[in-house]
Amino acid sequence: MTPTAIRNFNADARLEIDWDDDSSSSYSHEILRVKCPCADCRGHTPEQAKIITGKEDVSVTHLELVGNYALRIEFDDGHNTGLYTFTQLYNEIL
Ligand SMILES: [Zn+2]
């Protein structure tokens, strides 16, 4: 699945993605941040995963496509190591 458009709305703290099957998805910045898939946040086993809280006011400061499979999201708390694959985003299995 490939995005055809990615729109970020900091005023609403939302990210929207249109997909090439004509569907679209919407994510709150808070959910994206607390579900960050990077190794530091997830750990190597479920037991090592961090519970991330207090990100109600986080916002997205930078978006970068990684190859043709993922989106790297940088947040205003300085965290930028999360690669959100299109498969994860499309299926909302963050
Ligand atoms: Zn992370």
C-alpha cells in the first residue's frame, strides 16, 4: 500500500494519509508518538516496551519518506527515530 498524499495538521494535532486504493486514514499525533515503533520505545521483547505517557500536546515537526516503504516522523519533543511502515500505518497496527 502506498500513500498518494500525506497531510499534517498541527492545529488539530492530526496526520492524514490518502492511500492508493482511495481510502484514507487519520491519526492523532499523540497516538503516533506513544505507539512509536522504534527499538528504543518498543524494546526487543514486549516486556521491554516503554509505556509512554504525557504526550497529549506533542506535535509533528518533520516528515520524511524512507525509501518507498516507510515514513520517518520527528516530534517536537525531539524524538525522531520512529520509522512507521506504510503497512503498519495502513493497517493501524502501530
Ligand atoms: Zn521511539
